[in-house]
Amino acid sequence: MAPSFLQLEGFLRASPAVALPALAGALGEAGGFVVAAHPLGNLALSITFELDAPQLPALAGALERAGVVLFSGAAGAIQGLAGRSGEVTGQLLVTLIHERADDPAPIPSIPG
């Protein structure tokens, strides 16, 4: 059987300093774990995770309790994989809504 992959997108009203521990906690609560986490400026977090497929409905509930609002289509994607056995690798992209401005990215100089 081919490996299962799930991509989820949503938003959370929190700063990155608050969001990352909340998201990692939600994944842990559902029985999964964070493989990688990447901040995208101060605007979003991209989290790669692994979780047993039957635990996907628990993940949806844990993310909701953490304040994450998943975009449309997430429930269907979760339900489609929840009936499978084995591990699911997933990507969670969460847009952060908060008061702090985006961190400026340094632009490298180009010689010549």
C-alpha cells in the first residue's frame, strides 16, 4: 500500500511563540509527533507530522481545542484517511493572526 499523506491548512489567532507549543501539544494529545516545524516569517507555521491513521479524528478535535480553524475540505480529507491502517505523514500549514508585524527578511547583496 502506498504511504498516506495528508495536507491540512487553517488559521490560529496567536503569535508564533504561543502557536508552536499549542500545535505540538495538540499533535501529542492525538498520539502523533512533530517531525519538523518551520516558521514562515512571523505569518505562518509549517509543521510536518506523523500519526497513526485511526487517530486522525482525535487530531481534528485536538486542533480545534487549541484554537485552530481548519479550512474547508479538511474534514473530508481526515475522514478519507481515518479508516486506513498504518501511519500517516502530514503537513499542517497554519496562518497566524496576531498584532505583531511580520519580521523583515534580510535581502542579500549581489556582487558586481
